[in-house]
Amino acid sequence: MTDLATTDSSGGDVRLTGISKTYGSFTAVQPLDLTVPAGSFFALLGASGCGKTTTLRMIAGLEEPTTGTVELAGKDVTALPPYKRPVNTVFQNYALFPHLDIYENVAFGLRRRGVRSVKKQVEEMLDLVQLGPLARRKPQQLSGGQQQRVAVARALINHPQVLLLDEPLGALDLKLRRQMQLELKRIQTEVGITFVHVTHDQEEAMTMADTVAVMNGGRVEQLGAPADLYENPGTTFVANFLGTSNLITAEIAETGGEHLLLTAGDAKLRLPAARCSASSARTGEKVLAGVRPEKVALAHADDAGSIPEGANRLPGRIKDASFIGVSTQYVIETPGAGELAVYEQNIERDGRLVPGAEVVLHWNPAHTFGLSADQDIAAGADVDEEAA
Amino acid sequence: MRWLRRNAVVIAGLLTLAYLILPNVIVMVFSFNKPNGRFNYEWQRFSTDAWSDPCGVADLCGSLGLSLQIAVWATIGATVLGTLIAFALARYRFRARSSVNTLIFLPMAMPEVVMAASLATLFLNMGIQFGFWTILIAHIMFCLSFVVTAVKARVMSMDPRLEQAAQDLYASPTQTFLKVTLPIAAPGIAAGALLSFALSFDDFIITNFNAGSTVTFPMFVWGSAQRGTPVQINVIGTAMFLIAVLCVLGGQLFTGRRKRS
């Protein structure tokens, strides 16, 4: 076990080159290139079956890639078995050893590497995750949150170059999950190890990660900082999977200048040319104009005159309104663009905005993004978030 | 009436327990008997003669030693082979897998006398001398099924991610097997071994067909029952029962203490 790559606390780059995985005729992961910078918190986000866990398992060495290579800190580890790679994994449902107590679970990695005196390190690690008094308990005597912390301690004590987390919070209830998200983020900042986190929960990915890679159908759809992905989705899948988007099929009426002029039904919309990701944008072609529901404002039809000049507007009728505390979520039926969602902050509530009321939707054209129209407009919208 | 209804479960439980234990109690009581004549079927008077001289009957302790020896070797053989087979059946998909599964199950389902007779025919045709080795081979054969069944159930219910976790934590395949797989499978293996020992020790039918002139303890009891039943048989029976009870109690005390600490 002496040939383990040196492990220091600064973490290492993970570089995947042309990596893919096929099972028989099924392709779990399409050839993909991915670089995770050292010390970053990286999230692989996607629905179940999108290949994110397979990608993680290829980094861990638990799955052999069909093609491509895995590099850790500049060293090719593709041919190394899992027990010779300087990475550790926090498994879904933790996979704690049921026949060992908490102390021995945490000490397992050190003992396998022939470390003699593990007592001090184990105790420090148990203190870090606040489980010192429970050291002699068996895993099945602990609650879900405590088991989760044992799993993290058991992996971190080895000071891996990369810590892999496979849906580590999936089995916890919502409140505990929020708490553990902050906890994991704190630990990551403290130890500076590269974290690669697999999750299907878009909110979890956005709160925790520096960089998020959205995966769909075995390929990475888009990669970037959470805010960037949210504001500038590149595909309909990303637009619908990360939060909610209103996507309106429109035709380009006029190009040139900073804005493209679009027509959707009778309405005219403006789209900043720089925010249109469609490959070609010529007059007469179709694009999808998108806007996030919280960026759209509602005005009662009687007040249409007070809408600022230059705003994008769409007339419609309120189909449904649900009050959820901080905001009210409306579904608006529009003649040209189908049903749209609008989230209004509950600051000054207009009593006339009830189902059936005629309204005008309006928003700053700068908040509009454009997507290529040759894709499924509903991709990623109906993905079951609870499926792991 | 109401009292009866409320305690019906307890009463039924106690009656069942009595039903199970009564024969053992009879054996125990009659081990202190001093019978007139050769048969130990009627209570005469209390005596510890048999307890102070358990080997007092010719060939009794010899047959007991042989039975213990066979039981130990059969247990070792069946446990090792059975564990290997169980892992193979639980872990790998190979062509003869389902036929092996059926084959393993057969000795448990088949009438013992049929298996005994066919084994005897086989040994005869092959010209093998009946004795210690034929008995041992026969015992390993039928004990195997029980070990495989017990261990397979345990291995199948084991989370495969535990072994992956071990590998992820720097354990080589050998270390993974010794430190994780084996300890987790241990209760199943132990159950299989205990069953093997008990089955081998008191098997009569198969042994009788394949023993030749060798006499094991069950065969000795059977043989002497035709001419008379020495009290020493009850002594040995009682001792075996008490040892088994002590083992179970000890085991429970041990696990109980481990859980508390």
C-alpha cells in the first residue's frame, strides 16, 4: 500500500478525457471531457439515469470506463484499482460496515494503509463531525444524519485528493438536508479538498457547488457557475431543470442592432442579441424566447398604461393563483404563448389579480434569453425530482 | 374466564415448551435410575452409578469418540465447501448455476433412506471399503446442503456497496474478503456449521447403510436397544443436552454484554 499517490490536503485536479461507459447496447455515459479544478466544489446534476453516478464511479475506480482516461493531479489512474486511488467516496445510504463500531468504521482506511497509531486522528475526526461520545456505537444504532456524518468522517480521515459524494443527502429529511448542505460546504472550505458531488436536487447543487455540470442522457448539457447556468441556460433542458422557465416560440422579425425583434402571436418581444444561443438568428427563423417567472411583473389590464416604455408585454388572463407566503404563483393563459408562470413577491398585493382577471405581463427585455427552436420545448420540465 | 383469555398466549407457549422439553426431562431423570435387569424403562430407585462410570458399558465411549470425530471433520469439510459454493451461487452467473442449485437442494428433499441406499450401491460398485471414510463422505454430502442454504441467504442479503466501500478505503480484494465479507457472512457460516455438527452427530439411517462394521454412537444406541438399554446412554444424552444448553446460554450472555458495552 505504499504506492499510493502522495496525499496532501490541497486536493488535486480531476481530468476526464473522452471517458464513456456502455453496458451492452446501452450507453450510460457518452464520451465526455471534464476538468474539475483542484480545491473546488463541483456538482454533477441530473435526473436519475443520466449517467452522473456512473461518471462518479469511474473516477472512484468502481466502474471501468469503456473508453477514455481518468487523471488525478496529473497522474493517469485509469488502470488503477479503487484501493490504489487517492480518492474516497461517501456512498448513497452510506454503506457503513455493520459489524464494526463507529470508531473502527472511521479507522478502517488508516488501518488498511498500515497506519499504526490511529487513535488521535480518529478522535479528532469524530470531534470534527461531533460524534465523539458515540464512538463505540454500531452504525444501526445511529440516526440517518449521524450515519451520514460517520460516512463523511470515514472518507475524510484519509485526506483524499478528491472526495466523491454520491447523493449523500438523499436519505435525509428536508430540514436535516439543508443543515448538512451547509455543514458539508463548511467542511469543504476548511479542508480544501476537491469535492465532486452527484445529486438530482437542483437546489442542493446550486447552494453548495462552485461549478455545476448539468447532465442529461449521458452527456453534459451545460457547465458553469450556478448563477450563470440559471441566468443563461443554453438548452431547454437546463432552462426547465434548473428552476422554472417560460419558453415562448417566436419568429425573428428583425435583426441588426443590440436587440432581435421577435413576434409571438400578436405580441412583439425584444431579445438581446448577445443572449441568444441559437446557432443562427436570421429573419424569419424560429427561436425560443425564455424568461424566468420571478422576473415577470403583472399589471391589471386597466393599468396597462403605467407599464414602462420599452418593456416586453404579453396580454393574458389569470388561470390560477396560489399563495405560498413569500410569493404568489400565477398561471397566465396567453393567446400567443400558451400558459406562462409568474411569481410575484407579496409586497403590495393587488386585490384585482384573481383568476379570470385580464392582465398584461411585462418584463425588462434584458431578462429575456433565446434558445434554438430545434429542441424539445418541455425537456427536463417533468423530471421526477424524488427519483434517485 | 377472562383471566384465561388474557393469558391464552402464555399458556399455549408454556404447553408447547413442555411438549418440547418433556422427552429430554425423561431421559435426564432416568439417567439417575438403577434398573432391575437390562432395560431402563421403569423407575426403580435413585442412583448416581451410571454418572460416576459413563464408559462402563463396552464400546460405548469408543462409538461416542468416533461419532464426535466424524461430526467434527464433516462439519469442517461441509462448512468450507458449502461456504465456497454459496458464494459462487450468490455472486456469479454461470451456465450450470440453476442445476447446481437444484442439486444442492436435493439431499434435503430426498427421503434419507433412498439416499443411503444409493450411496451404499455407489460405494459397493466402486469397490470402496465401508468404514470411517465412507461415513465421512456421506455426512459431508448431506451437510453441504444446509451450509449452502444458510450461507447463501446471508450473502444474498449483503449490500454489495459494503465491499465497494472497503475497496474505496484502500482494502485489497483479500483484505476486503477477510475484514468485511467474511465477518458479515459469519453468522450464516456459524449457523451452517452448528447444523452440520448436529445432523452428522445423530445421523443413523445413512450411516447405518455405509458404515460396514464401524459403529457410531447412534448405531450403538440402536444396537443396544435390542438387547437392553444401559443407563449410560441416558447419561451421555443428558450430558449432550446440557452442553448444548450451556453453549446457547454462554452465547447469549456474550452477545448481550457486547451490546450493552
